Amino acid sequence: MTEKPNSLWAEEIAKLCEEYEIDTTEFPMKKEPLNQLINNKSIINIIDKMNEESTQKSKKEHWIKRKDNIKPGVRQEYMCRLGRKQCGAIIRVRSSMMVTKTNMPGKFNNRNCRMCKRDMEETQEHILQHCEDIRKTTQQIQNYEDIFKEEDIENLKKAANIIIKITETVEDRPQ
Ligand SMILES: [Zn+2]
């Protein structure tokens, strides 16, 4: 770890999870629930926990890569302009809490995409943008990175609706 971790990011996520009633019980760090992380005041603890579990490597990288886009303590504009369900969808993706196999390794036997059944890992980015099976029936995100941007709220709203639809599609499919 060469970057200085941003402890407020963890607090912000924990707060948002509570506010939007996001279920964190299946979150891979469940040894230490998110509400306790608020008290730790440090994302170093989270990253240490992630380091303990090698399967969490992609999640850790995801976290480090994204945190710079979030301004802690500032209510972002999208939260005022998107509905509750849409906000929840955006927050879930931004905090790697969408129910995908790579996000919830303890819950599944393998990491292969349940939709296309190819040798593709079931990551958020795969199912939201690249999965060819999902593409046949459901609109996908054109650019996964856009979910992490704030510039165009209308785009974010569209992305949120796509996330909601794809989540339903994936959840209906047996693992
Ligand atoms: Zn797939």
C-alpha cells in the first residue's frame, strides 16, 4: 500500500448502507460488520481484512481505484435527484456490494458467470457491461466507469435503472 487510505470513505459507505438499507450481512468482511468499521475510523483495517483473504484481491483493487472519485461528507448531487432505489443501485456498485460471485466468494462454489457459463468471472463489470448472455435480453451499461462519475446525472439515472434490471435478471438465474 503506497497510497494514503481515506478513512472517511469507509465511514461514508457505512452511513449510506444504513441510510439505504443495503443488506451487508453477506458482505465478505462480515467478520467485522460495517457499522463497527465506523468506529475504527480507518480504512486500513478494511484493507488489512481484504489482504487476509486472497480471493478479495479484485475487491481491494476496486476499492483503491474508486475511492478518489468520492468526496466524503459531501452529499452528492445524484442522491438528491435519483430515487431511493436508484441511489441504492449506484451505491451498491460503487461499494462492490452488488450480489455477484466475485463480491460474495463465501456464498458461491465458483466464480464463473452464471449467465453466459463461459470462463468469465462474474464481476460487476462483466455482468453490467460485457456478459453476452445478458446482452441478448437486457440493456447493458455502455461504459462501466460512468457509474463512478458525477458529471451527467441523467446518465447516472439511466445506469441505475439498468443496474436494477440486470440485478433482477441475474438473481432469477440459478447459480
Ligand atoms: Zn457472463
